[in-house]
Amino acid sequence: MYQIISLIIYLVVFGLIWWLVGMLPLPAPVARIVNVLFILFLIGVLLSVFGILPGIRLPVLRW
């Protein structure tokens, strides 16, 4: 249960950071590279949550 709540919180924070970075006036090639890096990081987070990729560990938020 805590893992699902932590995942939701991390995805919301990740989305807000992605949105803020997307508002920066970056040149097109740089913006494309940043977009690809964000997508790769998102895939890494999702794979680590489901235990497929053990390299990335998310700290569990405790209440």
C-alpha cells in the first residue's frame, strides 16, 4: 500500500518538474534531449517500482 502511495507522489512530483522544465525557453535540440532523458528516467522509475530494474531505489515515504 505504501509503495503505491509513494509511486503516486513520485509521479506527481515528476510530472510537475517535467512541466516546469517544458516551460523553459530551450532551443529545439536541447529540449528534445531533455524530453528523452525525462522519458528514460520515467521508465527507470516504473521498472524499479515493479522490481524489474534493481538499480534505482525509491525511498519509501513513511507516514
